[in-house]
Amino acid sequence: MELKRINGWDAVGSIPEYDQFYDQYIQIKNELEFSPRTKSNQISSVFEVGCGSGAGLYLFQNDGYHVGGIDYSAHLIDIARRVLTSPVELICEEAANSAWDIRYDAVLSNSVFSYFDNYQYAEKVLEAMYHKANQSIGIRDIHDIEKKEQFFRFRKGIDPHYEERYQDLPKFFMKKYWNNEFVFNCFMRK
């Protein structure tokens, strides 16, 4: 849970309980496999775009998956390197600059697309994710553009310094995520 806090999951004054985080992990794993009971759809490796300190990858690693990730924060990648025992790769780079030479069964992005500046950048990241994935792609917490004003009212209501704190950090909204009230998820199979 400390890894989640380091990643900024305490921005609204509290952090989800471990059971909630673990339940989300199980849901993500099932969605990436599409049919966890069917052996042919099982995955054995996961790459996370925007992996931060490695909180999500830590759970995958503990379940025996080969893991790798990319994040633009050198500080968070350094933490992930200390936490993950044998990552395939941990890259400090922009999400759109992910190399395609090492591929994974599944590629995941959790609460990252909302920080992109525009659709063109999101498209570049999606293309990189597509080329890096052998089987499936998951994108969680995509902000719904139709709920943009509600989202900002909510955030400003719980954090009176929201505008100061996040003034230089973009918040990208797409059509159709708290956050569950203002976001949606998308899982794809190749």
C-alpha cells in the first residue's frame, strides 16, 4: 500500500484498503486473460505503461508473471527497481517511446491516459502498446469527457488547493470515471 501511496493514490485524502487494491488486481488479471479458466488465454507476462513505483507489477510478479514497465519518473522507476526482484525491463521514458523489441502477453495502463495532453499522444501510446502486446491490452481509468466539469467540482471540493497543486499537470478526458463515477475501462484482445 505504501507503493500505491508513493504513486499518488492518496490525492483525495485517503488510500484504498489493501483488499480493494487486491480485488482490482484480480479484476485486471481476469480482464487481461479474458477467460481465466481457459488455459489457452492465460498470460505469463505483463508490461505496465505508467508503472510508477511498481505496485501493480509487484502483485503480478508475486503470482509468477514476468513483468516489465515504463514510467517517465526516474524516482518512481528507482523504487520499482528496488521492489521488483527480477523485472524483464524497467524503462524511464515517456509512454509513447516504449520500444517494441521485447514483447509481453499483456500490456496494461492503469490511471495513466488521463495525464496525456491530447488524442494524438494517446494514439501513439496505443500504437506502442499494440506492438508490445502478444495477446491483450488493458486501459483502466479513462476519464469521461461528458463528466469533466463534475470531476473538477468534485476534486476542488475535497482539495481546496487542487488548482495550485495540479496547475502544470494536464488532465485528459475522452468520451464515455469517483473515479469510477468519472472513468471507464477498456480491454482488448489481439
